[in-house]
Amino acid sequence: MTFLEAYAKFGPDTMAIAGALDIKEHEADTLINMKMNRDRLGPRICQMAAFNAPRRPVRFAGYDEIEKSWW
């Protein structure tokens, strides 16, 4: 059972979702809070947050992981 299936079946009941997914109750609470935040903010805000997330450096030919310019 996935989290969304358990949420549809039990609603925001942390104990029931934790039991159905075999996870701890605080982990189920975190998942519920994340889903409620996404529902409240909408997909546009979540996409903007992903767009503004820090990016990894772009690798290029000759890039040396050991050599850092700030050392």
C-alpha cells in the first residue's frame, strides 16, 4: 500500500497510516504534513521551490573533483 492509498482510506490518522505502511508514527505525521502543505500551496509553488533549489555544479571535460579553487 502506498502513502496516498493509505491517506485516501484513513484520512489524516497518523496511527492508522503508520500501521498500514509499517512505519513509525512521527514519519507518518511528516508525510501527512507534506501532503497537506502541497495541497494548500498548489503545484505552482512546489514547482517554483524546485526551480529555485540549489543546483549541483556542472561537470565539464577536464573537471577534477580533487582540485578546488578555494583551497
